[in-house]
Amino acid sequence: MPTLPLTSEAIAADSGFRIMLGAMWRLSKGYRWCPWRSPYLKWRIETYSGLHAERITAQDFWSFAWHNRRELVRFLRWADRMDAAGKQRH
């Protein structure tokens, strides 16, 4: 099976996916197999998008994540940098 060359886009996409997956794992504690039921994630989606938290379905959750994936990855990278900077101070 031929392998595809690693491009900067492929590496960035993989990095974004890993960041997103790691954040999803941390933020959906107690709801890891059904993150769309997490009150915290529903609240975050509600405050960002205006969707009512109590009406968010699995389809809404994944649609939101897919359509906002670039903004979500950008935010998560920023949050990682801020976390790292805070740890360097202490």
C-alpha cells in the first residue's frame, strides 16, 4: 500500500484532530461515549452558537463540531498556549 507524503497541511490537520480529540476527552468526563449529553459542552455550544442547550441532539453536536472545527482548533491551541504559559510562571 503506497504511503502519502506528509505535507504541512496533513500534519496541521492531524495536530488539530489530536487537539480536538484530547479536549473532547477532557471536557466530556462522565459523558465520553455520548459527549452531546454533557451539560458543560451543551452550555458551551449554547453560549457560542445560540442553540438552546436542552434541545441539542447528537446530530446538532456533531454538526456544530464539524462546521466550527477550524475555530474550535484555533481556540484549543490558544488555550494550550495559555495553559503552558501559566505553568511556566509557577
